[in-house]
Amino acid sequence: MDTAMKTKPSGFTLVELLVVITIIGILMGLLIPAVNTARETARRNQCSTQIKNLSLAAIQYENAKGELPGYVQSYGRHTSGSDPSDPLNASVPEHMKIGTWTVALLPWLDAQPTYEHWTEDRY
């Protein structure tokens, strides 16, 4: 073989590599704002859906009970027993179980088991 006929080494030159990195950077600069806009739209839609569900639950509560739920309501009395969260397992004095308007709306927000747990006269 002749030494004058050398093959060109394969691979990227520094200029080619910089061009590729620049193109990728430009594409990312265009793509990231679009992704952030989509995320913001999804968050806004989720929030508006949750507000709509709370509003519908309040309307259904009013239709069933004839009034809107109060800010704080009583959900029964706890008369006796022990508090399972107390390490000494001491007896708990008689007291009212109270909750906010969100507890009152639970049956209309597909959370009936949680509502029933709140209204039980025990811990």
C-alpha cells in the first residue's frame, strides 16, 4: 500500500459536535415552554374540575337537607372508650365529634366510607 492513500479517520470533528449540540439546544428551547404550557393547562383543568365537584356536592347537600352545610358541625358524641393513638391507653372523656363543611360534603364526593368513619360514635 502506498502511504499517500491514507483513509480519512471516521468520527465527528469538534465543529460537527458543536453544531449538533447547538441544534439540540435550540430544539429544547422550543420544546420546554410547550411542555410547561401543557402542564399549566392540566393543573388549571384539574383545579376547575375539583371546584365544580365541590359546588355540585354543595348543591346536592342543599337539595337533600334544605340548607347548605355550616362551617363547623357536630357529628355525634363519643361517650367512652380508649384512644388508640394514646400510648397509655387512657380513657377518653365524653366529647363532641366536630368537623367542617368538607366532612358534610363527603357522601356527595364519592367518599361515603370516610363520612361513615367520621360519624361513628367511637375512635
